[in-house]
Amino acid sequence: VQLVESGGGLVQPGGSLRLSCAASGSIADINVQGWYRQTPTQQRDLVARINSDGSTTYADSVKGRFTIFRDNVGSTFYLQMNSLKPEDTAVYYCAAGESSAGMNFWGEGTTVTVSS
């Protein structure tokens, strides 16, 4: 499975961005898709995750601001980020796997910078 992110960039505080992750290859075994982020001083942490049944999980810091969703085919999934804050600045990675404990496939990362 190959994952390619897009949509990062520079945005002002309070603004919005949508990240996309396009999956290709053997995606039939993928049950969980998610977004993680990492800064130079912090480990890679979960931002949001969506399961095959459509249930979602969000980090407390993004609840009510970020939304994870996917297309009908399930080959592309997204992270809609609203009301962005400077502390959301990070490299964002999309990931996928058979379970949340086995996110075996990762994208290269896309940088999101929230700054005035």
C-alpha cells in the first residue's frame, strides 16, 4: 500500500486547511486510516482515526475543530482542519493498517504551519 499526502501549507491562525491522503495498492485489507503529527520536540501523536465502520477517534486537542472522513471508495481520506492554532504546526502523516495497533503504512508527511 502506498500513501501520498497533499494539502499542507502556511495558514493564519483561525484559518482552515484540508489534507488529503491517496492510497493505492492492496487497500482491500485496510481497516483503519488515520492522521498523526510530529514536531521537532514531540513524538508522533495521533490526531484522528477512522475505522472501516465509520467510527472515529480524535485527540482531545483537535475535537470540534478537525474532521476525518474518506471518499465512498475508501481509497482517499481527508483531514479537514478548522480554527487552526499555532500549536497545530507540525508535520502531518497519514497512515493505514489492518488495525489501530498495526498502522503499517505511512505517507511521507506534509508540513502545516500556522502563523501570522
